[in-house]
Amino acid sequence: MAEKEFSTYKGRPLVRCGDELYYGSMEDRFVIRMQIKSKKDVNGLEVADKVAIQLLCTDPDLSPRKQLVKASEKNGLYLALDIADVWLERALKM
């Protein structure tokens, strides 16, 4: 069976399903979940406005509440991806 290739950002998988994006590999200890909370129209194109970011531990033995390590909200997808990359990089080095 062939492996499915995902889009990447800075060398890590970036998967979108509706208004949720996951950044990082589920095989790693941590992953980022981003939820698009609101959108705005820019020159006829719908873009993310408010984005909630969560650093999650991927340990399946933890309760969902304990999986949440850090959370924030940013204006725009670019800022959200920027902080997500920093958080994930630091968490994976621990």
C-alpha cells in the first residue's frame, strides 16, 4: 500500500479538514491543531481571520483535557502557522 503524501509547511505535514488544520506528525509526541474561528473577504477571496491554536500531546492514554498543553488565538493563518511552528519545534526538543 502506497503512503499518502500530505502538504507540508517547513518540512512538517499540514493537513486540512474543513476549518481544522493539523500541523506535525501524529507519530511525534506533539502536534498542533488550528481551528479557523472566523473568515473575511479580501478582494473576493475568503481568508482566515481568527485562528485558534492548540499544542496537543498525542499520547492516547491521556484524557483530552490533559492532552492540551498550550493554546492561543491569532489574527490570520500566517501568524497562526508562525507561532505553531515555534511551539512545535520547542515541544519536540524537550
